[in-house]
Amino acid sequence: MSTCHDRPDPVELLAAVREFLAAPPGDREALHRRVAANVVAIVERQLSSAAEDEATHAARLDDLGVTDERELAALAATLGEDDPRYPLLTAHLAAWARAKVAVVNPRYLEDARR
């Protein structure tokens, strides 16, 4: 599915919630229900931004002259600070990290602005 966001993907997340909801209630049900609600919210955010996130990620990779995350990692591991692509690389990596956080827990970004 999406390459710009990490595992678990929406299908894996929804399967985990389904398994939880099908299981008999236990002592920690309130905690598990909050976790399940958070999982559903993550899936909603990931699916709602998937097309835009994928296009943006592909454009970033193209800007850096790489075709996938493996090549991006190799570039990041070998690129020195004196290379003219270094500022572009760091800007793209920071933007990618912010996009991931916006899906997983956007409150972290709100807290960082305070």
C-alpha cells in the first residue's frame, strides 16, 4: 500500500481492531477501547491523505534523484554536509517525518508549536 508511511498499514491496523472487537471483554477493556479508537483515527488520517502523501513523497525522491527508500537511505548515509544537495536532503527528511507524525499523532506537532 503506501510507501511513505511505515507499517502497520491501514489493512493491518483494521485487522487488529477487528480481532480486538471480536474477542471477549477483559480486565483492561477501557484501555484497549481507547487504543482501538486511536487505531481507527490513524487509519482515517492515513487514508484521507494517502494520495497527496504519496505524490509528495514521490516528488521528494525525484528531487533527490533516487527512486525508492533504499536509495534514499544510501544517499543519506553517504552525503556529506558540504554537498550542495545536503540542505535539500535534510529539508525533505524533516518534511517526511512531519507527514508521518501528522498521521500517527498530530497532537505531537501541535505540542511542538507551543
